[in-house]
Amino acid sequence: MHPSAPPQPGFLAQFTPKLVTVFREGYRWRDLRADALAGLTVAVVALPLSMGIAIASGVSPERGIYTAIAGGFVVSFLGGSRFQIGGPAGAFIGIVAGVVARHGYDGLALATAMSGVILIAAALLRAGTYVRYIPHPVIVGFTAGIAVIIAASQISELLGLTITHEPPDLVPKLVALRDALPTLKWTTIALAAFSIATILAVRKFRPDWPAFLIGIAAATTLSFALDLDVATVASRFGEVPRSLPAPSIPAVSLERLQAVLPDAIAMALLGAIESLLSAMVADKMGEGRHRSNGELGAQGLANIVSPMFGGFCVTGTIARTATNVRSGARGPVSGMLHCLYLLAFLFIAAPLVGFIPLAALAAMLIVVSWNMIERAEFVALIRGDSDYRRGGAAILLATLLLTIFINLLAGIAAGITIAAALYFVRRRAA
């Protein structure tokens, strides 16, 4: 049912960055040109996503860009995957929003750095090899649960609702959204619908074009030209800074460490799973082979560096990594260049970000959440058509529901426990 673990290479081999491997193979001018173009393509995709994820997570949009620049550069520079693109991920929205609501950004920065330390420890213990043993229904279940959480977090922006305080947990959030329905704005709804329609149309008729950027640019142009009364990045957050902040270290105390430790563990667990799944996708697309423990170590260091420059938790991102491979990247240089492109955007065009309607960013994340759900796999597991037979539905639903209504750790723990129990029962019955 599960793949057998390959023989373990030596310590240095496991932690040698792929960048070193690529240069040893012979890195030429044509490779740099290919990586420069791929990096630019990824930056175009990463820019709106990074801002949208930051806003949905309860922090200002520039923090998403800081995360993609500082954390993403470390992932590409030191990581164990040839094509991995690091940055903020939609999967973390629920966790990050909860930390911000309880502890503010300072607590989030500390939790992110702590998760980095945990990831480095996991890498040194060679834990990256064992992510492959997480049952498939658990992955499908928590991914679908995260998609539901992301979609729910965007309802207020899609409808233009006025909410004094939007709770991070799903049930109280839905109650607050219901109570705020009298404040909805039809102009905001129409602009959000226009953004979604534009994104879907570009994906259908011009799949090689940057659909998210085009959808947001079109909505921004329409909003500015018609002077629509909708919330924008500038009206909510003010002007976006034009450079990275000076590095700083989060304030540390024993009390604060204890307060954010559960969140740091959740970030580390999700980051390990997300980044290594992304690396495996890149391997299949690019015919490579990542170094799982080296990748975990780089992700850990990236999560320590990111909050030093005003960012938050970093992981490998499947959509941006896949874009990188499809764009003809030759190695990690494309990921490093994508960070430099984003930095250049901050210097040159940061004021333009203020005109972006929040409804357009919410529309983008609705499309992201819909694409996260593995619908065919979900249906097959519910019907019992998979290798797990009827047990797959129990694993899937337990993981899904606990992820949505409790938290990610509870969902994953329950799914793995049920899968282990079913496996033991079947072994005894065989």
C-alpha cells in the first residue's frame, strides 16, 4: 500500500543544496536565460497570491511579499529540490489567522521562527523520509478542509460586509457573517464575480497566460475607471512600503514560547507535508529527485529568516512550483530570481498595489480553494473505489471534519489513527 523507503544516502549528501548539484552538472548561459524567464513567470503568479494570502491571514499585504522574498530565497538557495518555489501558502491561512487573532503579529513571528527550529530538528532526525507514509485519504481530507477554511475566510470580502470582528473559527465566523448580511454591497459582489469570471475565462482560453494577475488587473482597472465604492488595499492598509524592513528578532520569553508552541507545531507539521508533497510533484513533472531531509532543513531555516524581515510562515507551494517547471526552469536559480523580481516590484511599483480591490484578491483565493480540492479522489474515497475500500471514507471524513471544526493537528492525528487501526485489523483478519 505504501512505497518502501529508499536506502538513505550519507549525511552530507542528504543536506547538499540542489543549487550545488546543478552547478556541478554544468550551468551555462542558456540555463540562466531559461531560469530568468521562468523566475519572471513565477513572480507574476506569486505577486497577487502572496498579497491575497497575507490579507486572508489577518496581516497586511506587504508581509506576504516579504515572505515570498526572504523565505522563498532561502528555500531555493539551500533547498533539496531542483524546482521548489517557497512562499506564503493558502494552506496556512486558518492557522496564521488564529495566531494573529490571539497573539498579534509578534506572536506570529515567534511561532514561525519556532516552527523553523522544529523543522530543522525534524530534518536532522531524518524525518523527511517518513512523510511518504501519511495515508492518502488523510492528505485529501485535510487539503479539502483547508480549502473550506480559505473559502469561508473570503466571504466577507466577496460580499463587501462590514464586520467589526470576524472570528477565526468557522462556526462563530459563519454566525458573524450571517449577522452582517444587511451590510452587503452589490457593487463589491459584482466586481468579485467579474474577477472570478475573468480568471476562469483566461484559464480556459489562454491557459499559458497569468490568469490571477490578469483578473486582478482587470478588476483594478474597472474599479479605478468607474470610481467604484469598494474597499481597496490602500483604504484598508494604507500605502505599501517600497523596500524590505530592516532585520529584527522576535521578542522571546518563556511565557510567549509556551503560548505559541501548539501553533508552531501545527505550522511545522503542515509545512513539512506541504513542502514535501510539492517537491514530489516537481519531481514527477521535471523528472528529478529531491532530498527530503535537505528540503526540510531549508524550509526550517526559511521560517527563521522570514519573520526577521517582516514575513511569516513559508512552505513549498505546489501551484507556483508547477508553474516554475512548466515555464522551463533548469534549477533553483529561477526561484532565487523570482524573489529578486518581487523585490524589484516593491522598489518600482509598490504604490500601484493600493488600487487593488480586496474583492478581487478574495475572488482569486476562492478559485485557489476550489482548485485545492481533489474532487475525483474525494468521490472515489467516499464510494470506496480506492485501495482503502470503505475505510477510506472514514479516514477522509474524520480528517476533513476535524480540520474544519477543531484544527489541523486534530484532523491529521485522527486520520492517521483510524488508518493505523484499520490496517492492524485487516492484518489480523488476513
